[in-house]
Amino acid sequence: MWTTIKSWWSEPKVQDDARKAHMTFARTSMGNRIQRTTLLLRRQLWLWPILAILLLSLIGYLITRSIRLTMEANLQSQLSTLLEVEKSMVLKWLAQQETSARTLANQSDLRLNVEKLVKTLRSTGGLAQSDGNEQIGLLEEIEQEVAPTLANYEFSGYMISDPKHVVIASNHQELIGKELQEHESFLSKVFDNQPTVSPPFASRVPIADAQGKIQTGVPTMFVCVPVLDQDLQIIAALSLRIRPDREFTRLIQLGRIGRSGETYAVDAQGLMVSGSRFDEDLILLGVLPDRDNAESILNIQLREPGGDMTKGYRAKSRRSELAFTKAATQLMDQKDGIDIGGYRDYRGVPVVGVWTWLKDYSFGLVTEIDYDEAFEPLNILRRAFYTMFGLLALATMAILAFTIIVGRLQREARQAAVEAKQLGQYRLDVKLGEGAMGTVYRGHHAMLRRQSAIKLLNVERVNETSINRFEQEVQITCNLNNPHTIAIYDYGRTPEGVFYYAMEYLDGINLQDLVDRYGPQPEGRVAKILDQLCSSLFEAHSMGLVHRDIKPANVMLNRRGGVPDFVKLLDFGLVRAVDDAKRTKHQEGMAGTPLYMSPESIQTPDLVDARSDLYAVGAVGYFLLTGAPIFQASSLAELCQLHVDAVPLAPSVRAGKSFTSELEHAIMSCLEKNRSKRPQTARDLSNLLHGLAASDAWTIYDADAWWSRYERGSNPSIDPLPTDGPSTGGSQASSHMKSQAKSQSKSQSKSQAKSQAKSLPQAQPQPQPQPQPQPNHPHSETLLLTQIPSARPAENEQAWRTMVEPKDFDKTVDFGTISGDGPDSNDTKTT
């Protein structure tokens, strides 16, 4: 497994110079990596279950995370809203208590009696030295003034303290004359003219509890307001006793939600000063004493036990030694906060909560709900997803197994149909070549006995994208009727699912092979070739189509119907309608062959038009005349920049010999950077070439003689250029041409080669023998990989410089459809 992945990543980094000179983007860099990834996934089917599991895990994570974030936001909003409502209710209740106490403290009779009592105590030096009868009388009058308010507002007692915090009057006689430490905090505020309500604390005097039992330690709280004299000076503090269990605790406990949500109050020492909804559970857990009417108010310190006590956990330390809960810790620091991530409460149960501190009253409010309940919908969804994940995993495995079986059967059926060499009415004879999309065979119609070239969509490449491109190539090409465009005879699909189309069989040679094997061509012949090429393009351009891949390898030269040098334009796989390009919003990216791409096809590939093809025609003519492309570069980016900015050398300068000015002008005008300066139509270019094409510079007799020598297997070069072997064949009869070239090279002696080399111009050096190419190269039906000589005589170095340097730029680039056509195993060997 790791070997397969390693080979996918690393293969191969370097290839021979000849292959590099004809690489495309689809076979280099990221395009090559994408295609090898596609190939790996198609052949290593064991990766699909892993990818499916990873994909489902990613989807599950994203869905769960999205739902969790949504729930956290909603939960935070709900808890915050609930706490705010609870806070508002408590503050309103506290304000009502202050109002009731202030109303009583402002009664004139009460103020007068309190003022008299204070003056009496001051004049006598305290309660011990005061006149008992006068004091008793004042206390009775004060109690009579206070009694209606106590009855109406359910206050359970009262207390009046002087500025020294000494109790001077109370319904509990035992408190008179005492200074109570626990009252210091709220009495200090009162004498600063700040009415307040104390948090609940344990009573020091015996009072009745909720069950009516008189005892000390009963939770109590006071509302305290100042008492003013006639000069509006604070002379005492009036404190009315409140029973927390009657309203305060009940009010706070209204903040319960769900099965576990509760709201409770906490003082500055981390002590719960209201009731809990879990009193019975706390008794069972041993947190509260096991006695009748045991309550959590003033009995529970908010400390975290370290584990969930409801699930059997017991702390190993005394409770007083445990850390406070997160909410209590922040409230003791008088900080507000919220925690939706989860923390443990005083039972050790994971909860989410929100808390706020009431600064004016020295206690805080906490609203919490168990984590499991808060995220119960998420947990249900998570369990449902896990169940679905398991089912999908099983379904994926089942589908994968079924796909493997069905795919194997389909491939076997298609392969059997191909091996049977019978596709409908067509009989396959000889395999001519194989490319990224399909394989080309020479065959014949069973009834017509007409030879045809039959292109099959590769069995391994059958998918929607490849079928669409295959059909597009057929449909566009079959609508073109120009004799210089390759003709389509038939298109079909066998019952086994093999897609194919039949086209005319061409047994000539493409222009790439022509120049590679026989060197630069005479200008008269070049003009006639370009004239015929323009004829084919004019029809396509008139139909609103742009070929986008004009290059020597896509132009075949034949003896057709007795006419020599008959041109056929091939490979409409990248053709595009100009109107469709303007309407679509999808940008396909660069497409074409870098050595022959126009500036606009590099800069604005979606806006190419017929003039972009004419730029490529000029580049092809340049190549035919000089034997070299118009630019040389060490990288694709450099080559593209040259096409955009650089002005090419004139063919006469490049080749070191003169050419007809009309032909050179026609070619250079095609290579203008500004397309408005180029010939505007293929017919305009044809008119420029027509005068030279019709001359005797290359007659039909010259062409007949050339083809006669070519078909006999002898060297047909106009200026003989010896060679030991052909380059990689791209014609439909490549295997036949290779055998002819081999026999020719063997018949040449070293002396003949030297004499021929001397007769050549200096711009045509003698090529060296090249390795025999593989007959099934993936691009052999549309392009030829030039086998570049590795060494040249020193005197010819300058003339061959553009050919010997390795380039990666004369295969078709199709950035927009790289993922649509996967390479075969041979293609994965290129960088």
C-alpha cells in the first residue's frame, strides 16, 4: 500500500530531453499530479472505503460542530435571558422591601419617638443609666408604630440601631443594648445613606422556622433604611426582619428549567443562601444532614467534589478542603460569567451555567442546567449520526463490492468486444496508437470494405466527462465538410458500452514528423500547406468555432485521391464555440499547445477567437520554414511570457537564408501580438499566401516525386538529411512508417551520410540516431514526440540551438479539463 502511494508521489521526477521538449501542462506539475491521483483512485479501489469513511467523519464532525455551535449560542441566550429575568424579579422584590421600610421610617410619629429615644440615651449616657419608665414608654410607642407595617408586609420583626450599631429597640428584648457583628456589613451602608437588604444569614436569637419551631440558626435577612431627625440627619437605622423561605427563596426557585435546571443565590463566602431543587438528593449523597426538614440554604458550600457524586463518586477530602466551583469562585471575586463548555457543580455533575453578582446586596445569582440535558438534542443527533454512519459504512462496503464486481464484468465485456475486433459493422485490423482518451485502430467496414481509422474511448476512461468530450469531438467534426478537415463516417456504442467513431484513414505523415525527419521545407510547399490549412479553418471559423490546438502534429500531409501534399486538419477535441465562451461564466483556463499558443490564449483564454488560430498557423509556418519553433525557453512561464511580449526573429534571420518577402510577411503578420494587426480571417491569410502557393516554387510534379520516393521507402528529402530512425509516430500508419524509416537508415552508409551532410545548408545539421519509440504512446493518434539529437557538429550548433534544448511545451495544454481525462499507465511516467 505504502509503495503504491510513494510511487504516486514521486514518479518520475526527470525524463529524457526529447520527451521534455514535447510535454504539456496536463503531464507536468500540478496537472500531472491531479491525473496520477485520478488514476490511483481508479486502480486502487481499496482507497474508496477509506475515503468514504474519512468523508463521512468529516461531514459528521462539521454537522456536529455546526449544531453544537448553534445549540451553544441558543443555550447561552436562553440561560442569560432566564438569569436576567430572575435578576430583574429579585431586584424588584428587594426594591419593594426597601420602599416598605422607607415608608415606615418616614412616618413622623416613628421618627419623633426614635429621635426622643436617641436623645434620652445620649443624655443619660446609655441604656443602663436611662430612666426605665421613659424608655419603656418610648419603646412601646415605637412598637405600636411598627406593628401595622410588620403585619401588612409579613415582616417577622424589627430592630433599630444607633450610629454605633448598638441595638436600641427591637421586638426581641434580648438584643437591646447589644452590638451584633453580623449586622456590621449592612448597617454601615445605611449610615452612608444607602438603603439595603442583607443576604440571608443564621439568626442569633430564637425565632420561628418554617414549621413554627422556635430555635436559633434559622435563616433570616433584614431590609435596612435610615431614620432621619427633623434636620434630616441620620440618627438611627431601622431594620425589618424578613423570612427568606417565604418570598426570597421561592422567587429565586422560579428560575428552574427542564429536569435539572435551577437558580440559586450565593454570598461572598461561597455559601448557598437560597434553596436547592436537589435537597432530597443531597441528603442521600450525604451532603446535607439526614434529619427532618433539612434544607440547603446556609448549609451548602459550593465546593466541587472532583467527580459525579450522583454516579457513586465520593471525595477523598473533607468538603471544607475542596475547591470552590467555577461559578462560586468568580462570584466571590464579584465577577459575572458564563460557561457553556461545561464545569462541575456542588454535586460534581457536569453543568453549564451563567452567573451575576449583585454588588449593592452582596450576593450573586447562578443559573445552571446539567450538561447532558442541555445538549440532549445534540447527543440524540450524534447517536443518530453514529447509527447512520455505521449503516452508510456497511452500505459503502456493499456498494463498493457490487461496483467492483459489476465494473469488472463491464470491463471484461468491453475488453472482450475489443479483443473480438468487431464493433458493430466495423472490423478492427491493426492498432495504430493509443492516447489519453482513446485508442485508434485501422479497420474496415464489414460491408463497404472501406478502410477507416476507428477511435475507441478507452475502457478505463468511461465516465460522463470523457463521454461528453468524446461526443463533442465527433459532433463538431462531423458537421465540418471542408475536404481538408478529417471526415467522420460513423459514431456509436456497442451493447457492451464501448464508445467509438470511425473516420477516414490517413496513411500520410504529420508536419511534426515531416520536419523532424526531413528538415525545413521549401517555401512553395509551406505556402501550399498553409493555404489548405486556412481552407479548413475558414469553414470552422465561419461556424463560430475555434480549434485552439493548431500545431504540426495535428496537421496530416497525404497523397489523397491522386493529389499529393493534400492537407488534413485533425483533433477537434479542444474546439470551442466563441458564442458559448462569451455566454458562460465558467472560466476554463488555458488550452492549447504552449509552443503555438497566441498571447490572448495565455492572458484571456476565455476570449480567444479565430485570430488566435491564425497565430498558431503562423507559428506552424515558421516551424516548417526554419525547422524550429518561434521561441525557446527553459520553463513554461518563460515561454508564455515570450509569446506575450517578445518579437520573434524573422524566418530568414532564424534560418540564415532568404525567403520570399510575401511568405515571410504573411507568417510574421500572423505572429503580431495585437490580433487586430493579424489577418482577420483565414481567407485573408489564404489570399496573402495564394500568389505564392500558385507559383511554380513547388509544383505538383515536385510533390508527386516526393511522395513517390516516400512511398517507395527511399529518402524523399528535397535537401537530403540522413536519419537513422523516425521520431515517435503520430500518423495513423505510424508503425508502417517506422519500418520504412528503419530499412532506409540501414541502407545508408557512413560515406553517403557525410556527402549528404555537406550538401545541406548550415542551418540543417545531421541528426543522430534516436531510440525507437513505443508504438502505443498515449498521444500517438494526435501528436508526435520529437526525438531531439543529443549532439551536433560544432559548426552547426547555432542552427540547432532551439532544437537541442529540452522543452516541455509542444503537447496540448488543457487547464480546464485536466481532471476529465485520466492518463494511462505510460503517461504517469512523465514529469
